[in-house]
Amino acid sequence: MSDALTPILTSVSALLHDVDRERELGAATMKELSRELESRYARMQQSEQRYRLLFDESPMAMFALTRDDHRIIAWNRAAETTFGHLEKDVLNAPIASLQLFGSGHCQLTLMLASNVALPESGVPTDATMHARDGRELDAEVMFHTVVLKEHEAVIVNVRDVTVERASIRARAESEARFRAFFEYAGIAIHVLSFDGIILEANPASQELLGFSPSDVVGRAAVSLSPEEDIEAAREFGRELRTGERDSITIERRFFHKEGHIVWGQLTVSRVTHGGEACMIGMIQDITERKRMEGQLLKQAFQDDLTGLANRVLFRDRLGHALDRRRRGDSRVAVILLDLDGFKRVNDSLGHAVGDELLQLVGRRIASTVRAGETVARLGGDEFAVVIESVEQGDDPDVLAERLLVLLRTPMRIGGREVVVGVSIGIAVASPTDDEETVLRNADTAMYAAKSSGKACVRRFDPTMHRDAMEWLELESDLRRGMDRHEFFLEFQPLMRIKSGRVKGFEALIRWNHPKRGYVVPGLFVPIAEETGMIVPIGRWVLMEACRQAARWAPSAGEELSVSVNVAAKQLDGETLIEDTRAALQVSGLDPRRLILEITESDVMRTPELALAKLHALKALGIKLAIDDFGTGYSSLSHLQYFPVDELKIDRSFVSRIEDGVREAAFVRTIVSLAKSLNVEVVAEGIEATGQQQFLRSIGCDFGQGYLYSRPLPASDVDAFVKQSTPVRSRIAASTNTLV
């Protein structure tokens, strides 16, 4: 090879090398490009799968349609649920054929057909849509324009807001109703935070407490009440805040802006107001009710004449003393005093002197006992003392002898010197004695003192119970009397005081003993109650009374009622409701004619249990009466919840109506309170025309007593009803005579 060819060969060789190199680079590039395309295709498939998954599984209804011919090309599961159309039925169908936007032209179709710009992507538009079954849906619709396979399409997202909008409307309506109630309610209302701060106060709050809303908003609600009332309700507030209670109702005092106290019944409830949890406090003014209740309680627990405790309060104090004794080592004693010769003073010198004498005796007894010991006038000329801590065995005897000497001392009354004696009985409670036993023992000892010549002291001795054997005999006879049908009923009329006509009759049990003859109820009823025989006896009385009443003819076109007493053991037992139902069914008596009388003390022993029983009885259609009202522990805070139709004022109050202004005021208060509760009133034990006239003047509805009639045999009921109008005339003309 010549030197001249060497450069040429070198160039050709280099060129060939470059060509080979370009080929190698091209092949590598093609491989890389192929791999990139394959990767992009795989990612595109994954993206489409993710899109399909998101589209299909979206909780929001979604569908896609072409922009040019408006046919559906995708329809997810949520759309099937929302509209009721299955995917297989709607694919390739024109959107207008589904009438999702109602009958006629489809709003979306019109927008597409007219090439109107769709709403901005991602911005919801309110729409009313329709499901396949005709349901109307409130919806928020969003449109997204996309390109699918070189064709423009629209993806439509639909959020069903029907329930949400309904909830919003309901909340708005609820808020409007609350606001109207809040502003125009006749009771004070406070909106409170859970820490007790007043957030809002309505106009009625200012009317009740004198503080304007601006005065109280921002203040702690407890600042409106005395500290002792707040402390008593603190636990209730904690239970409200923790959710243990949803609502509480208590009675509380509130400060008025002018300085006086207002009583309110406060109901506080957990609520949601304005979308937030808070408390609502409603205050109902009960100031007048509390005043009247306080007056009644004072009169019910205090002897009007002497200012001492009365029998009710005395028994209460004795019961508490016995409870404390059981927790300690002290002993309790009762001293019972009965004046000797008081009737003589009363008859000869007049009631005014007699009253002054009782007042003076009460003061002398109260000045002799130790501080803290209870002195009571139990009624008439009978007084009692509770010694709550007998330190020495003869302490009661020493005090009794001192009282005996003191009360023998002449007393100067109205310019006259008056001398009376006193018979005193003492009973020291044993560890097992209850208040009834102690009182009975003291009463037995007092009568032993009277039997011993009066003006002396006797301590109870078990041998004084001379009637113990008689009790046992009567108990045995009582059991046989039920089997031998020795009981019968008498009926005492209940009269309409205003018209003098018969309203009904009270059924009273009587016992015709084969050997003893007529046995008074006061002797055998306590035995029946003590032994439990009162339950079957009461069942018989109820059945017999209903059977007799079903036969009575109406009075002046009005059906007569029959009242039946219910004993404590009957009320506590399990059969009273069924016994009542059976008596009504067997006799055929209209339930509205039956009145069950339950004593006040029986109801108040366990008011919650009694309330349930009373409601069950009322469900039978009968009426209920509280008997011996004024002698127990009722207060309006309990009584207003009892389904009571009548109150029967105890004869002990009626008998004192003519004794003075205070006695009459007490009865007037009871009648007024009953009327405020829409409860009718029956006055028991009317024996004088003056009593009847007073009761008529204060609006007492019904009366019962010897002024009208003694209890009648069942055979005389119809005759009495027929002549009840003449009885009214005779009563009007009589003067303190018994019929």
C-alpha cells in the first residue's frame, strides 16, 4: 500500500467506525424509548384503574356523558343508590330520558345543547333532582369538563343534601319557635352555660325578679339565690353537668332587685341551643303558694290557742326522740296531763275564761321543763311533755310532781281566782317501744291517775292494761265474725252545702257481735289493722258498698256517689287495685260513682309509692279523696302531684270553727288551697248550723255530720234521698240541734 492511500484508508476506517457507533447508539435509544413507552402505558393503565376505582367507589353520585350527543358513558354505584337507575339500564341513554332534573327539558341538556358555559369546575350548584321512584332530592351538583378519547365529555358529581337541608330547616324552625317562646313566655327563662353563667334572660325574668336582662347576663346564676339554697342544690348541678341527669326541678328562693325574696320552682334542663349544648332554667313564681303553705304548716303544727306544739308536731318530735334513743344510751319519757275540773270552769265562767286558763297552763308547763323539751297541747284540756333524755330513773316523776304542785296554785283570770287540778300519767319508753306505744302507755297511766281520785301522778305499769285479754278475745271473735257474716254497713250522707241535696254516702262498717251486741268501730278496727284482718274486711266493705250503691236511685237526676275508706295495709298491699276492679265489675257500678278515701298520714308515709298506687287506681275511672286532711304531713309540693279529687277536712278543725277567728282562718286556708288545686272540699263532723253557714260562706263544697244525719241503715238510704230537700229546710230553721 502506497503512502498516498494511507490517509484515505484512515478516513474511511474512521467513517465506518462512526457508522457502527451510530448504529449501536440508535439501537440503544430504540430500546430505551420502547421501555419508556411501555412504562408510560403501564402507568396510564394504573391511572385509569385508579380513576375507575375512585369513580365506582365514590360515596358521591357520579356520572359522565358526552358533550355532543349528551349520552351517558359512565354511571357509578352511588348514582344507582341515589337515583334508583342501574348502570346497565342507563349506559348510552340520553341524559334527558332519565328526567333527573324533573319533567320537561333537562336543565343540563339545555346547557349542553346551547353551548352555554357550564358552571366553574368544582363550584357546586344547587339543584332539585328526581329519583326513579319520584322522590324529590335537594342536591349540590358540580360539573367537570374532560377529554376522553379525543372527545369532550362532562363528569357530573351529585351530593344528596336532602336530609342536611331538612335538618337545617328544622333547626331554623326550632330556633324560631324557641325564640318566640323565650320572648313571650309568662315564666322567667335563663339560658345558662354549663359553669352556671347566665347567657340570656327573657322579659318575664325582669317581671319576676326586677333585674333587666343586661343586669343578669354574664352573672353566675347562683348569685341570685341565698347561699343555703345554693348549697342544697349543688349536687343536682353536678349531675346535670356530667350528664347523669337531663333535668331537675327544685324549689328555691331568689333575690328581687328591690330586696325582698321571691320563691320559684326552678326547672333546669340540658338542651342544644343554637347548635351548642347548654342549660335552660325556667322559674315559675310560687311565692304566694309558699306563703299559703307556710301559713297552713304553721297552723297545722302549732296549737292556735296556746302557741305550743299540737298533736301532729308532738308525735313528730316524739318519733325523732325515739330514733335518737335507738342510736344512743338515753331513755325517752312522755308525761301526759289532763286538767281536772276544766269543763266546770268553761261552763260556769265562759269560753273566754277557759281559753285564758289553757293559755296560762301552757305557759306554766313550758316554764318548768328544760330547754329543748317539747311541750304540746294535744287537744281540749290535755297537755303533754316529751323528755328526750332521762338521766335518772325518777326524772319524769320529779318533773311531774313539780307540775302537779305548780298547776294546783290558784290562777287569777279576769279578776277571778281559778283553781284546777291535774291528773298526770308517765310512760318511759322501752327499747322496742314506738311512739304509738309510748303514747298509749302514758294515756293508760293518766286514766289510772283519774281513776285514783284525780290530782295525782301515775307511772305506767303493764298491769294497767286490763283490756289485754279483751283484745285477744275480740281478735278471735273478729276472725269468726267474718265467717259468720256479722258485719254490716251503714251509710252517712254527704250533702251539698249550697243546695242541701244529697251528693252521696260514706260507707261505714258495723259489727253486730252475737254476745256483746253492737261493737263500736273504734274498738275492733284497730285490732283488724294490727292483725292484718283489715285487708279481707276492707275487701268485703268495698264489694258490699259498690253492690248497695248500684241499687240507689238518682237524686235530682244525678247519680249518687259512694265513699269507701281504705286502710293503710290495703294501700300498702298488692290486691287493692284488683279488689277495686272486681268490686266494680261484679256490682256493675259506674266507676265515676266510687270514691276511695285514704288518710293523709297514710299517703305521706311513702309518697312516691303511694303516688304510683293512686295513679293506678285513677286509671280505673274512680275518684280519690284525702281523708282527715290537716292532721298529717302534707304540703302542696307533694299534694299538687297527687291525682286527688277531694279533700276531707278533719272534724277536729270543723268543731273549732266557732271558737275564734284563728280557727276559722285555718279552715278558710284549707278551702282556699284546695280550690287553687281544683280539688273539691268535704267538711267532716258538721254538728251546728253556724258551722254550716260559715262553710257555705267560704265556698266549701260538701258537708257531712250529725247536723244532716247520723249513719243510716242501707234500707233507709232511698227514703233519705227523697226527703233531702225538706232536710235542707229543716237545717236552715234549726239552731245548733243534731238531726
